[in-house]
Amino acid sequence: MWSHAYDIDSHDLIGVQQKIAQSIADDMYLGRGQSAADGGRARRFTSDPAAHDLYLRGMEALNASGAESFGKAAGFFQAAVDKDPNFAMAWLGLARAHDSMASELAPGVSYEQVGAEARRALDLDPSLAEAHETLAIIAWERDHDWASAEREFRLAVAGNGSASARSHAVYAFHLAERGRFAESHVNLRTAQDLSPLEVLPYINEAWVFFYEHRYDQAERVFKRILEIHPDDAMALEGLGHMKTMLGDCQAGGEYAAKLSQLWPKSALTQSVLWNLMVCQGDVVRARKLLDNAAPKISPFYAAASYAVLGDKEQAIAYLEQAVTKRDILATSMGVNPYLDRLHSDPRFAALERRVGLNPDAH
């Protein structure tokens, strides 16, 4: 019933891809009432092969992660939109690359710029769910505007036909930070159903279990990721942190050693090695290293590290900085197990209120 024959021009492969994809979508009633003749989704793509190639190069760099790769990705996406200003996916890629750069405090990149690029993508293709996800992240992590974030996330995941696994996985993490764990797991399951081989939904599921203090389940998911991707840095980091926090220095040391072998200079590696030092009882050296590093690292990381050492005053002081400077990790303060010792302090509850969280949730 769905078979078709196509006469193609080998010089217009992008056009052929769009034609076939639209035909399949129409056959499966995923066109949302729009036919190929409507051109309803035409602006999502491009007919310029050079712009398309630049977009693919940008996605490759973006998926590689790391500050240097994010900058490279932004360059490719910018070149793509310069060639075709109506290429919605390239505008979205540019917004994502700049969002990643802004989270790394890269100079010359603002969240206002990220929002403008995401809105440009939506102007070109109002059905582009992932652009709503980007706007939701800005409202959530930077503006602490939970109502706007909720609204944008709901638009991002409104329809399974267009919503991505990533949007459901990120929304799930957002819900977990608000203590809405049951809803979080529903979205994680949806994300995994939409894209069974994508890593992010499983990474986020493991961290959500970690936030719930369900460490056995978190370990199971992290290990499942390593069965498929043995060198996954996020899974190795998660297991390293969890094992050292629970006092299993031997297992924590094994994950730290693997990270050191693969990424010796990575901040993830250094963080796990520091926690291993504390686990092994080398607290004096750990304190000295932290005192030197704290002014240069994320204030939230510094707060969590001082909490591990039992220094409540320094932990609260750096948590205050994290909230004031809009550290993107500050929104996890209510559920992050590293800060459990601070929950009874009235200053902690006041900081939760400043980021729009309900201090009575735990």
C-alpha cells in the first residue's frame, strides 16, 4: 500500500530525501493535516547542499561535547544560516551550540542571544518542538522561571509524532529537580521508547534515581549504559561519585582509574578523583586542594564539595554564590544528595525559595 517509485536526479539528493520523507509522513498521517504541496515543514530543511553539509558538520561537533567542540559547532551552524537564512534546523543548532557555550561561561555568548536564535527557528517552523525545549532550559536554569519553563516543555513534548526523545529526557530531569519523580519517570520511559539506543534518556534516568536516593537502581542503569558504551564518561562519573559517596572506595577507585586513563584532564575525572581522596580518608589534602580550586570552579560544585567535608558554613557561602550567579546547577539543590546535610539549615531553605523551589518538598 505504501510502496512508491521515484525518478531521482542524483544532483538533488536533499530534495529527494525531503520528497520521500514527506510522502512517508503523509501516508502514516503524521503530516498533521499538511501535504507536501503545503510546504508546511519545508523551512525546517534546506535545498542548499552546502548549507546541509555545514549543518551535519555542526551536529557532529555539537555531539562531541566540550567547550572547543561547541565553538566549532557554532561556527558551522552560523555558516549554514548565512547560506540559507530560512534553514530552521540550523538556527536551532546554533541556539543549542551557544547554549552549551554559555553554560561553560564562554565570552561573548549570552542567553538573550540563545533565546533569539531559538525563536528564529520557531518563526521558520512553528512545529519545531526542540526549539521550545531550548527556551524551556533558559527559563528553568537561568531565569528560575518555573512557570514559563513548564509551559515551554509542555509545548516541546506535546505530540509524540514530533517530540524528540531528548525533549522528554530533559523535561524529566527538570521534573526531578522539582521533586516530581513519578512524572519524571513517565517522561523517561517515553524518551526510551522513542529512541531506545540514545544514551541521554538512560543517563538522566540514572541521575534521577540518584536524586531519589535509589542508589541500587541508579547503579543498574549506569552499568547498562556501560554495557553498550564502555567508555561513556557520564556513566563512569556517575558510578565513581556514587560509590565514593557510599564509602565503597575500591569500586570508586576502579571507575576513577578508568576515567583517568580515558580523560586524564577532564573536570569529571578530577571531581571523581577528589571524592575518592575523601573516601580514602585523605581529608587534609582534599581540603587544601578544594580551598585552592573553589574560587575557580562552579560555585555549586564548591558548595557540594564543602558539604562532603562537613563544612556547612563554606558550603552555604558557595551555595549563595551559585544562586546569585545563576549557576545552572543551582536548581538541583533541593534533591542533590551531596547537600542533604544542609537541609536543616534555615539559610538553605531561604536559598531554595530564591530559585523558586518549595523548601517543604522534602
